[in-house]
Amino acid sequence: MNNKSSVSLVAALTFLSQSVLAASLEEVIVTAQKREENVQQVPVAVTALGQQFLEDRQLTSIEGLSSVTPNLRVQNTPGDSTGAQIAIRGGVTINPALAWEPAVGVYLDGVYIGKTQGSVFDAVDLQRVEVLRGPQGTLYGRNTLAGAINLITAKPTGDFGGSAKVQAGNYGLLSERVAVNLPALGPLKVKLSGVNTRRDGFIDVVPSAIAPNPDTSEMNSAKSHSGRAVFVLDLSDNLQAEYAFDFSRANQKPRYGQPVAGAPLAAYSSNSYQDKVTIDSPVMEKTKTQGHAMTLNWDLDTVAFKSITALRKMNAHVANDYDGTELPLVWAARIADYKSWSQEFQATGDLDKFEYVAGLFYFQDRGSEHNDPFGGPGIFGVFRQDSQTDIRTKTYAAYGQLSYDVTDDLTLSLGLRYTHEKKELDKYLATVAPFFLVQIPDGTSGEKSFHNLSPALIANYAVSESLNVYGKWSRGFKSGGFNSEASNVADTLLPYDAEKVDAFEIGAKSDWLEHRVQVNTAAFLNKSQDMQLATFTGGNGLSSQVTNAGKATTWGFEVEAIAQATDDLQLRLTYAYLHPEYDRFIDADAITGVIGDVSNDRVFPLAPKNTYSASIDWTLLRTDFGNYRMVLDADHTDSYYLYPYSKNPAADQVAANNKGDARTLLNARLALENVRVGSTTLEFALWGKNLTDKEYVATTLDFGPALASMRQAYYGDPRTYGIDIAVKW
């Protein structure tokens, strides 16, 4: 989609809204700046998705947000359904290893979720999702140099009521979801919610002469259950305590990697999607997440205090037959345990022409990863390694942001955050077969501290009641650390630096035709230094390497438009353009091995040039019995590179061989709503995803020459469809 197309579509939305008198768009309140504000008045590029929008599209986790958010890419890590690669405006961390930090911060009701492993879970009872694009270092801190995702759940009302939904579909899908508000018990309000989901695998595993008794009959299956309990206690008129407990469990079969290249895989390789395969090794995907959060809110006349205390735990055991065949070529397993504890104090308020946010933040975590060298055939049925890694982090931060109304129309904001962080790593690595060799002895430890100042300067100007423009400069950083997957002591103990980005952004938020049309735009320029780039190098350890590549410049723009064309018809459009370029990339030449600037020979991962989406929400017919409503969504993604590999076709690992396919996906939902039966309301819906059954490669694994240049492709989900039956009371 070019610029003229974007302008034409926005103009069409405006004309349609003028042609028929329609109801106004609903006001959307967000907490992107740690206080409740109208999204149209917040000088931040933020996409806010409400509860009905999320329910219509079955968006219950961060997975799927890419289709409705400009310049956001969320996809599963290769062979893992509960780990995520999250990119915003080209900023990304590819590997979910616990020692490496994400580029996008994920928050659940204000609680930071520290790692991308285990970050794909059902949040059960979402009320709103906010996606903040661009560095959020001042108010959100570490590991938000690309942006932040806020998941906000529904709170107890104190009135008895609730909802239940049963969903059934192809591939044996069956899901039950329930949320119940209990009657208030004096000052105490309680809400309970849960979901249970089962689905057969998209891939059938069939026996063969070589592997007559495979460990499983399917891959890419789903089996999980999640729950949430929230207790809100009104201690006084202005003091409230909230305790929330959430958990998620998954016990399913991992995603299948289809062989596409490599001499040992020649008889099995195919460049078209295969849904019947053979494998020889045990596979599993077991994850557990659990969270406890205590939030205290104390509202005074001129200031509001908040305390958020949280404990989160995650355990994952993932094993996969990564060669995707009946041959004992590449099998690996990983056991990960992670625990984090955080405490945040916030104060927000206003004094005459000033508004302020101030806070203190403490975070500590501890994690361990251990492979399972004897659970399967290892590498080529011969090589096995025993790798054990422990990581620890302690972070202290203080932050503040002050806004001053220079005039009734002009507001200036200044923010600053100081962060001190200490990282520790313990590592042991030994080859245990076919011979025993200690490569990194037990007791090998590294320690490194990092300091950062993240400022922000924002000017927001109300041109009119319907148009706000803003300019913003901000800085973000992603913490440094150690290469936990290195194979020798020297590389393990050599820390890499924190990544920093200076971001310049201008934007406009407009509201037209008596709140019937909203058009928000943003243009940005990011200057990155000490970029952390994770490259999957394969080899016997199936390892990746993090390097501070150098400098890069990324620029682009985004458009979001919503029109309430009539009382019954709402239209939505998003478009994003992204242009990343390395200014300096110090690495070994892909052919000669000479160290130098290879910026012209490397690609940016997870940075499609063009992405756009369009949605129609149309109430087709209103009757005394109920309303018929249709939701139709289409989204397009250009092809994109997956790793910062070389462009040279003679290189060991070639960028062009490791790309996600361009695709346009179509989803739809047709519902009969508001069917009244006594005091309850019923809803019946038919839905379908990927209706054209588009076959596309989402990600790849390239094992490199050390493993015979084998390469796997992980395909996106095929067409799915089903029915929902829901009741509200």
C-alpha cells in the first residue's frame, strides 16, 4: 500500500461518515503515561484495543496483536508455542533464552513480565490492551527500547453477574471460558475467571519402517488451562487494596519444523506445506506460569499514591525433534525455571498548571536453564552436551515526568529515569558423548553492572478541539549481559553492552465530524547504538551468539483510522512503513572471515517494509429477537528476514534462505447477539481464521555448515473455523 492509497482510504472513511448521520465513537481511556487519559490526548503512539474488539477476534494474549497494530510483530519462537519473538519498529530479541533481555516490555496490570519464554499465555479476562510504540524508558524502564504492551484485565464490580462461552471448531477444538462477579461482601468485591482449551494438532505424525512407534501422533496441538482471581477491598473512601492471582498451564505438542534443505534431509525436504510427517524422537511442551500481585491505591485531593508488589514464576520443559524426520539427526530439550519479584511505588498528581508522575522501582529475578542430554538421540545420534546456566538480576530505578501547561493549548513535558542494574551468570558446559570433555568448568561466574539515564522531552499542542500534534524525543535502553550459549570460558565471561536508542517522533491525533472519525499518524526516526543482535549459529550446541553490532538508523510512519460510518457500521484501517538500515556493523566477513564493517551485507530481522490491515464491524440487521453482526478483518505483511545473516549467497547462512513469507490473511465472524431469555443474554457466532487457507512460512531454523546446512521451516496456522455459544447474566 503506497501513500496515495492510505490517503484515499482515509478520505473514503471521512466521506462515508459525512453521508449518514452516525453515533459518535466511544471515548477510549488509557494508562500509557501511568494516569488515566483520553487516548486522543496522549502524546504517544499507542494502539488501544477494547474488550469487545478483543473478544470478537479471540485475542486473549499477545499472540495475534500483530494483525491489528502498526509496526508490531509477535510470533512464536521456532518449535515453541509459548515463547515469543516480539518486535516493534524493528527492535527485537530473537532468542527467548533467560539470560537475554527482550526489546519490548510486557506488563500485566502494571506488573512487568521479565522474559519472552512463557509470555504467550491466556490472560483470561482482558478488558483492554495498549501497545505503546517507541522507547518507553522514562516511565517503563529497562527493556522497553522498542515499546511496551500493557495487558489490563477486568476488575470486580461488586454486582452478581458474569459470562460463559463454549467454543468448538475443526481440528477437534473445544474451549470453555467463564467469568463471574460475586456479590459484594461489605467492602470486598471478588471476580473469578478461567478458561480450558483443547485442540488436536495441525500436523499428523505417522509411523514408518524406521520409526514404527513415534512418541506422539500429532504436532502443533493445544492443551491448556488458565485462571484468575481478583479481590478488591475498600479499606476507606480513598484507600483500596487489590490482590490478584493468575496461573496458566500448558501440556501440548510443540510446533513442527519442516525440512527444506540440507543433504541429510534431501529425501524429506519440501517447499510446500506438509500435514503428515514422520519423527523419531520424544517431543513435549510443558509450561507453567503463576503470578501474585498486591496493589494499593490511595487517592488524596492533589496526589494519588500506588504501590504494586508482585511475584511471578515460570517453568518450561520443551523438547523437539528439530530435524523433523524419522532420522536421529537433531534433538534437543530445555528445562527452564524463572522467578521474579518487583516493587513499584508511584505518585501522580497536579498542581495548578503542573502534572507529574514520580516513582521508585525495584526488580530482582533468578533463572536457570538446563538441557536434557540423555532424553533423546542428541545430535546425529552421537553428540550430547550437558549445559547448565544460572542468571540473577537486581535492578533499582527512580523516575519522574513533569508536564507544564505553557498555555491553554501548549503543554511541555520533561521526563527522566535513572537505572542501576547488576547481572550475574554461572555456567557449566561439558560434552558427555561420544567422549567426555569439560568446556566450561563448574564455578565459572561473571558479574557486570550497568547504569542508564533515560530522558524524554515532549511538546503537545492542541491546534483545535479536534486536532492535537506532538513532537517527542526519548531514549530507551536494553540491558547488557553475557552470552549464556557460548562454548568456552572467554566468550562466556565477555559481557556485551547495553543497547541504546534515541528516538525522534512527530505525530498528530485528529477527531472529526463530531467524534465520528479518528485519524492518528506518527512518523519516527530511531538512532541505535551498541545494537544487540542475536544470530542463531547452530552447531552441536544449537547455540546463538549476541554481539553489539554497532549503529543503525530506522525510520518510518504509521496511520490508524477509525470511522463510525453509521450507527451500525464501523470501519478501521492501519498502515505502517518501516525502513531500517545499519550505519555500522562490525563482524567477520561471511566469505573471508576478516573482521570489519559489514553493514552493507547484513539484514534487519523481523522488519517487514509494509504492513496494513482493514476491519469492518457491521450490524446487518436489528430485530426484536436479536441483532445480526458481521466482523471482517484482513491484514497484510510483506516478507521479512528472520536473522541478521549475510546477503551473500555463498555465505554459510544466507539471509534470503531465512525469510518469513509475505501474506494476506482474512478472518471473519458472523454473530446473532443480544438474544434475551429472561434476565440472560445469549449469543451465537460462526467464525473462521485464515479463510483462504494461506500457506506461509512464519519462521525458520538454519543449522549452518556444522550440521550439514540443514534448514527447517515453521509454517503459520492453516484455516480454522468453528462456532461460539455465549451467555451473559
